[in-house]
Amino acid sequence: MQHPLQYLDFDYSEDADGIGTLDAMASVAPAQLGALHGEIRAVLAWAHAQWPGGCGPLDEGGLWHYDLQGAQEVSTPLALQFDEVTGHLQATPGTPAPPRTQITLTLSGGPEFCNALREAFGVD
């Protein structure tokens, strides 16, 4: 059964040893943050349920591993004006936009793990 993802868009790559890596990055406004968190919970809960006790560094015997990072950024528009007489550029900050949250999720594992995750979540 596939669990479609709306915010996490995974890219898949594989190294010479057959270890696969699925990288996703999403940047959302506050209104979408709960949905993004839900997708992350779904992916990680699925991985823990399908491979219980298998999460750990692959070089230490883990079957799969993940890295999850986030940052919040506020964008403030600038009104820019150039004075052709003086040659000066003036920047006036506008009203900051609501903060966007950017989250990256990287999962790695062997072929069985990666293929199952790709099938479960419709990752190409």
C-alpha cells in the first residue's frame, strides 16, 4: 500500500557497494508545517516498524539510518532605489514574511530497505 507524499520529494542514489540514499528537502510556510511533520513521522514510523531495531550506522551493522535537520528562515523584502546623481543604492527593509521552515531528511540502507521504502511511498 502506497502512502503518497506531498511535501517530501526524495531523490535516490546508490553507491558502488549497493547502499542506497534517499534525500528529501522541503520548505514550508507555517500553515503546512503540521502536514510536513506528519509525513516525516509516517516515513520514520514505517521504517522503525518494518525494520525494528535496525536503525543505526550502516558501518556498525545497522540496516538503515537517517539524518533529520531543520532550520527556520525569515525573509524580509528590500525596496531598492538607485540615485543616479550620487551613485548610491538605498535599501529599505519591508515587513518580514512569516518564517518558513526548511527540513532535510536523508535515509540510507541496503537494497531491500531502499526498495521497500520506495515502493511504500511511491518514490521513483
